[in-house]
Amino acid sequence: MDYEITPEEVKKAVENGESLILLDVRESWEFQTARIQGAKLIPMGDIPRRAPQELNPEEHIVVFCHHGVRSLNVAAWLRQQGFPKAQSMAGGIDRWSRSVDGGVPLY
């Protein structure tokens, strides 16, 4: 499984009924500004403490942030911790807004 997945691939997976967790690793203020419906917020700094209790290593986890840098780091860390199906959404919520859902505000 690649470390990155495109927003278009995520949209298609959701439309096809595939089970996945959308994990938003931005800060709370960013989440309040723009969000993807159904996403779970765990800010990047809280991941080491919260991930073991709140995430299932067997699930497909799509991590995203604003532009994809933080999420790629978190996805790599999750894989090292035994979450083999963690992927980063390339381009983050910014690309999601531009290519999948224009109703999600840009910031």
C-alpha cells in the first residue's frame, strides 16, 4: 500500500462503500475553519498519546492536514507503530476542496 492516496481516490473509496477512517491531524482552529464531514480530529501533537487508544491498527486510515506534510509524517509514524494501512491524503484538505468538494472552505 502506497504512503499516499489522492483525494479523488478517497472520494471513490467512500462512494464504493469501502471502510476507512478519515483522520484530521490539523489543529482545532483549522478544523473549525474547514472540515471534511465524518473526519475524526486528533491534532498531530496528540497522536502519540491518543492513537493507541482511539485507532484500530486493522482499519484503513487516511490521514490529512492542510497541504499534506504533517499527514505524511503522521502516516509514516503510524506505520512504524503497527498501523500498516495508514496513508496520507496527498495535497491535504486544500486539494480536497479544489478537486473533490468545493464547499469546503480554502484558507
